[in-house]
Amino acid sequence: MKNEVERSALMVDLYELTMAAGYFHHNYNPTVTFELFSRYLPENRNYLIVAGIEEAIEFIGNLSFSKDEIKYLKSLKVMKNVKPEFFEYLAKFSFSGNVYAVNEGEIIFANEPILQVQAPLIEAQILETYLLSVINLQTMIASKSSRIVNAANSDGKLRGVMEFGSRRAHGPEAGVYAARAAYIAGCVGTSNVLAGYKFGIPVYGTAAHSWTLAFDSELEAFKKYSEVFPDSSIYLIDTFDTLEGAKHATQTGFNFNGVRIDSGDLELQSKKVRKILDDNGFKNSKIILSGDLNEYKIDKLVKNKTPVDSFGVGTQLATSADAPSLPVVYKLVEVKKGNDRIFRAKTSPHKIMYPGRKQVFRVINNGRFEKDTVDLAEENKSVKGKKLLHQWMLNGKQVKDYPSLENIKTYVNENLKLLPRNLLDIYNKVEYKVEFSGRLNSLLKNIQRQHN
Amino acid sequence: MKNEVERSALMVDLYELTMAAGYFHHNYNPTVTFELFSRYLPENRNYLIVAGIEEAIEFIGNLSFSKDEIKYLKSLKVMKNVKPEFFEYLAKFSFSGNVYAVNEGEIIFANEPILQVQAPLIEAQILETYLLSVINLQTMIASKSSRIVNAANSDGKLRGVMEFGSRRAHGPEAGVYAARAAYIAGCVGTSNVLAGYKFGIPVYGTAAHSWTLAFDSELEAFKKYSEVFPDSSIYLIDTFDTLEGAKHATQTGFNFNGVRIDSGDLELQSKKVRKILDDNGFKNSKIILSGDLNEYKIDKLVKNKTPVDSFGVGTQLATSADAPSLPVVYKLVEVKKGNDRIFRAKTSPHKIMYPGRKQVFRVINNGRFEKDTVDLAEENKSVKGKKLLHQWMLNGKQVKDYPSLENIKTYVNENLKLLPRNLLDIYNKVEYKVEFSGRLNSLLKNIQRQHN
């Protein structure tokens, strides 16, 4: 199931292609390294869970321009002085470089490289827009989901979080990938059937208010549902009056799985509904809460001992509503000139970054992350720790297999156990220690001096 | 260029399909009407510009289930008691109903129907997730873009706004549709080449910091750019030092089109850069500003008489960052029973809605919208005004042509001239007068009475 909008080589900002044409014109195509990283963490994020690596590698490995796409590019006024050979080059384009990236599901922090492209300048340049787009979306959603899942289990009781946000995700494709990222990060599944079909993610669903409204009474609607789904009925009980709805649920003659409450004072109603269910002999029927939930509302519900078995979370998860983008960038950090490495970095005062292709070394002590050191990628005996960046592509060929989605999910879960506990605080900004090595600081100073 | 993720019939929440299976099981498939509307306007929005109608109609007209999709659905545990005939029904599915919607580009307000589906219940139900998804995304971006464009021209001077947000939009597809919505709503174009290719939207671009960093000096980088693009060079001048960058721009020997500043104090730097350009004989070279802009920053720049010719706006536009979703819903409002219309509405106290298929009547007086009246769709001589909802599909066939993107853009522009001026206020919430008719209020009271 190929997604042609997604995979089109034209999914770039125009300037990537004008720059490519410019480099081609000047026959200037040295091997360079670009790094993709998040400049800082949004206010309500203490860590990021990386997702989107598989989509990124797939795109790089399959990038090509169709005849129609090239014809369109030639027709643009801005391209009128560009030599025909450039378009012939695009027609034969295939990626020939190296790609390094962290594992999908890795926990990372501000300014740590997530993905690196080491390739001829033209090839590396035209990947920028797409790579930022997929890593931004999935990493943002995975990171938001992790907070929500943590809140749902903050008292040590396991409560599933189901991703219900497809209708408010930013379009159909964003809905599918949000479901994937949410699942990686700890959600038990999604309502999005296409995500189930495409990725094998468990799919969940109850019924909508329209089911109840389509019949002459709520009780009739519940009965009719259980006649078809006797083992998996979750009644949505807030169409008219939640407590009446709970009573109707107990009157269907079916041993229903649970009820969902989607509006009103969820804490108060859950407590009353639990009592109605228990008093009528439905102690095993579960309560599912939904309705514009986020990590704060869930944390409060859990802290106040609301009887709830699982949560359906939609809009705020699938749009990462409090931080609907990450400040991810894709920056040139070095250029190869003959046998020399020329280190590069922007030095405009508001946007400091370090030059050179890097590695992140993570020290884990007593079962917890202690600190990360970022250094040049080349071996340096004095820096200790687990290396986070791995080679995914060599000379245009993939050299590392994609882990299964289940393996990624397990990796996230294991990694989260190693995260310092204070970083799980959803209310306060807590900084994890990330050091940039002496070598990197010297290189940066050299570049700054050069430009003063 | 079909987009299979986008167009898949499985782009639904699971409950749409379990409800469909349930209705099928009970042989309960009356003609119903669902209405799609926004429950309220987000805090920083005084009006919405509807976009996404074409994508919605296309989806409805082409919806079908492939063999593999049906095989997957059959394999789901929840479907185990569903009769095989239901899957045969899906295999032959095609939409047979009526669709009514406003014009693409229409200005609408809270609770006014945007789109209505009048069809057999099963058909209408399974459209929900997709319709919400595309209308939410494009309407949200069009509405945000309109505020930004208004701010850019608030002193009466025309300044173009270019949509630059593909890298932070929620995935590649969202980037393309954000570009479309932004263009409809008044942006002059986009950086997204795929949006140019697919929709014919003008594409714009300058160069990135990486262009400057790839060469040995900024001056060399600028010269090299103009050698390839002599008629369309915009130099990005903030890689190292903006004022030095402006000086370098004047030293290339080329008559460059303009400069772009992407960081720092944009107002202060623009004023200094303008002087450098003017003093060196480049009075016609334009200044383009970018860097996390939104309507508030742009309004301040314009009010402070910053010399600026156009804006590139990315993240905050393409994610509608301050309101990254709209509270759009898709609700059952009536059911046909024999020759009777049974009016339906949810009455849970926090989410009031009106029953019945409706029409919006807009009164325009002295060149301005005066008020809207929402009434039942059926003719009522006592209600005056321009009808906003039109029939797009009849018995499954499209009966209204898509206007061209240029026509939609013109329609938006003409309509905005009729909008009361106080609704253009980007700082204050201003309510437009929308009345619900006596007939609708009676119907609602009847339903509320029934459930008390």
C-alpha cells in the first residue's frame, strides 16, 4: 500500500531543488554531513521518544523523480536558466550515501542528533523537508503519548490508553502515523482501522452517540448492540443522562464488557456509575473514560481515585495540542574537501549549534540514565557510554533491518524504566544532563572566531 | 496521483464499522441525515473559512473496499459474530445518498452546518472519520492563514504571505493540504513543490543557511547563487551576522531581488538592512522576513513601520499552533421512518445541538454580513437571506462541479470584504449574530422534554 503523496520526490521546499540546481551548475557536490535534531524541548516535555525512522529510511532508499515531476520542475520560471543536464541528473537520481540514526523508540534530548545524512551535497540537501516532516510528526506524538500513558498508570495500576484521535489528526495520513507513534510509546491500540491494517496495531472501538440516537430508546440501542457483539459490548452511556444510561446498561440482559462516559464531570459520574454497576451485579464491567482528555486531567482522575479501567484519548494526543510541533532542524555540520574535514555551523547569535558529525554516549548507572556526552563520531577512548547512533544505510543500501513494531514498543518500555524518575514529572521542567565535549566546544569556538 | 493512505476506506474509527455491522445485522438502514459542524470557535478565531470540500466529495464518490481490506476486517476478533453478508455488502459498497455542503471558501460560524450527508444509515455512518479529518485540517489552516494575511496587510499596503510550513506540518500529506488551504485563504503561494505540482499553486523559495555554509564565504555563496538564478535571487543574510550579510548582498555584482532575514530582532534588523540596501543603490531589492512568525508578530512589525515586502510563515501557520484542531463533529440529526421525519439530537447537558437538516440564511446589508439565521432546510418564506448550503451529490452522483482553486480564492477574498470589520480583530473575541429559528428551538425543546 504505497502512499504516493507521501513518497513523492516533490515533497520538498522549492529551495532544496533550486539549491540542488545551483550546486549542480557549479559542479560543486562534495560529501557533506547534515544532522537532524531538536533545538530545544518544548516547555512541557522533559524527553523525546524518537519515531519515524523507518518511514525516513524508506523514503531515502526509494526516492526518485518521475517524468511528469521533472516536466513540472522544468516548467517553473525560476528554473529557466538551469542546464538541461540537471534534469537528466534528477531523472537518474538514487541515493548513494550513508545514513546514521538512533534506534526507533530511542529516548533523546535537545541538540542530540536523531539522524545524520552523509552524502554528496545535492543528495543530502533534497531530503531535508521530508525527513523533518516525518520525524517531527511521529516523535512529537510518541513523546506526548508517553506522558499520557505515564499519567494513566501513575498510581502503579495498569490502565490502557487507546488512541482515538484520527478525526482531529491533521488529515488521514497524520491519523495513521499518529496511531503508530502512540502505540510505540505505550498506548494499547488505536481506533484507526487503517493503522491496524497497515501496521498490525490492535484496534479498539465502542459505539458512537449516533448508534443510540438511531434507535427509539437508549435501552433498545444497547440491546441491539449486544445482539451483534455479545462478547465485546461497551455501551456509550452519556447520550442523554449518564446515570440513566448506566441503569439502562444493566437492564439489557447481556453481560456487557463495560461502559464509556464521554462528557460531563468524569470523576463524579464514574463514581456514581461504578456504584450502579456494582449494585446491579456488574462488578466486572469496566469503565472507560474519554472526552478531550490529556495527561493533566488523567493524572487528576487517577489521584482522586476515580474508578476507571481505561482511557480513550483523541484530539490532545493526536495533535500534541500543547506542543503541536517540535523545533527540529536539519543542519550542515561538515564538508569534505579532498582529505580534509571542514567543520561548519551557523553562528547567528540566537541559534547556537555544534559543528561536525557526532555520536551520543549515554552513561547508565544503577539502572538509570546518568548523563549523555555528545562528541565527534570518531572513537575517543576518554568518552564512555552506550552509543545511540547506528549506521542504517551504507552507500545507498540499507544495512540495518527495521525492528518489528512490537520490538520497538518493548524497547521504549525498557528504556523508560531507565529514565531518571524526576523526568517523568508532567508539571515541572526537569533538565537531563547532556554535555558537549571539549573537542566540540573547541571546534565551535574556532568557527565563531573566524566570523568575528 | 492517487493517495492510497488518504483514500482507503479503512480510514475510519473501528466503531463506524462495528456500528455498520450492527445496523446491517438488524436490517436497520433508514435514510438519515448527519451534519458536520464546529461546536464553537476556538478562542482566537472570530470566523472560519471552510476548506476541504473537494477532498470530502471525492472521497465519498470513490469509497470502496478492496478484497484485502475486507479480509483484514473479517479477521478482527470483534467481527466474529458478524454475518458474512455484511462483508459481501462492503465488497459492493458505493455511496448512494445526497450530500449538501457550503461552497469551498465559505465563511461560517459556530454550529452552522458545513456539510450534510443524507443517506442510508450505514453509508452515512462510515464516512464520519474521514470527513471530519479533511474538513478539520483544511478549515483550521485556512482560518489561521486568513488572520496572518490580514495582519500582513493591516495598514492597507499589500504584502505577500508565503506558506513555508511543510517541514513542521503533521506529515507530508498535511503539508500539501496546508499549502492548499493557505492559498485559498489569501497566501500568495507555498514552498511545497508537491502542492505546486498537484494543485498549480505558485511555488516560492529562497536559499537555506546550508547554501551559505557549503561555500568558503558568504559573499562567494551569494555570487554563486546569482550566477544560476540571476533574475530571482533572494539572499538569506542571517547565517553569521545579518548586517554583514546585507553588505555582502550589495557586493555580488548582481542586481538581486531581495534579502531574507530569518532570526534576531526582525524590526530592528529590517530597518538597518533597508538603509544598507538603499545606501548602496538597491532601493528596489525587497526584504522578506521569516522565523516563527504569526499574526501577532506580523501585526506588530507592520504597526511599527518595519520596512518589509513579504513574509514567509511556516510552523505556526501550517500547524495552526494556537488552535491545532477545531471542535468539528458529525452528528445524526434526523431519521426517516416511513413518511415521517424523526428529529434527533444529543441532549447531554454540556453539548447542546439542534435537530433536523438545516439551511443557513445570511443577510447581507450595506455591503456587510448582518446576521445568519439557521432554520430547517425546507423553505420558510419568513426567513430571508442568501442560502449557504448547496446540493453537491444526488443519489451518489456529483451534481455540482468543483470550482477552480483560483475561483475559490477569489470567492474567499470577495466574501472577506463583506465580513463586519470588527470580526477581523486578531486580539479580541467578537461574536457574529447567528440565530436559530423558532422551529428549531421548538424541536429541540420537544426532544429535551421527551428525555426528562
